[in-house]
Amino acid sequence: MPKAVRREPPPETPAPIRPNMLLINGNAVSSTFAQTDLSHSVLTQVRFFNSRLHQSNFEGSAFDDCDLDGATFTGCSLRGVEFTNCDVDRLVINGINIGNLLRLLHGTQGGL
């Protein structure tokens, strides 16, 4: 006769990063994201200070009140992305310093 086996529930693991997420108060300072899909996500008060984001998908995402100072996006899909009240001083997208560009165009201090 087979013996009954008691199965324990799997241990809790952190939620994976996936598309269509709501991220609030995240801290990704000096982090690297590569080939990450955060499409159609809402990122609120997330710190990407001095982070590297490479070949990742942010299509249709919204960044609200995020710290992007010194962040670098290379080869990322940014179609339809909205940046609202973000610190973009020293933000670089595909080699273009967005903070400097905004200062030239609008005379601002890097906020968007």
C-alpha cells in the first residue's frame, strides 16, 4: 500500500518583474536592468539614480515622480512612455543627455 506523502507549500518568493506592473517607492540606485520587460507599467517614486537600463521594454509605461538623475537608457523601447515630475538631470537616452537638452530648450534645471 502506498504511503501518504505530505506536501509542504512552496516557500514564498519575491514577485518577479513583469509587464503591466505598479511599482511604488522602489529603490534601484546604481542598478542594471538588461532585457527586462516593464511594458505598460506605472512607476511612481522609483529611484533609478545612476542606473543602467539596457535593451529593455518600457513601451506604454508611465514614470511619475521618479529619480532618473544619472540613469542611462540604451537600446530600450520607450514608445508611448510618459515622464511626469521626474528628475532627469544627467539622464542619458541613447547617448543624448536629456537634462542638458531640456535646459537648452526650456531653461529648466532638469525637472520634467
